[in-house]
Amino acid sequence: MKSTQLTAGQIARLRGDLQRHGIKQCDVATAAGVTKHMVCHVLARRAVSRNVVDTARRLIAEAKAT
């Protein structure tokens, strides 16, 4: 079974991609149906959420496609 815990490098790349594409934490939170605080905790590696990570990746992919 694959771990949902991301490495520090993976989180750093995710944060960088969000920033490069102008995607805010509140955008990820709204799309994922969670609070901005939850997104903040996930991006700081204080919490784990497959939903938040998958949503962030989806938003990044959508931004790259446009």
C-alpha cells in the first residue's frame, strides 16, 4: 500500500507549482471541500490528506493545460 505521507521535497515541489500557477491555498481548500487551515497544515507537513494533495495536483494540471 502506498503511503499518503509526502516527502519534504514533494511538498516543496507542490507548493512551488501552486505558487507558479497562481493557485492559492483558499482555491485548493474550496475545491477540496476543506478549510484553508487544513491546506496550510498539509503543505507544512503537519497533517496528511490525500484529498488535499490530489486536489492541488488536479488544479495544477488544469492550470498547465490552459
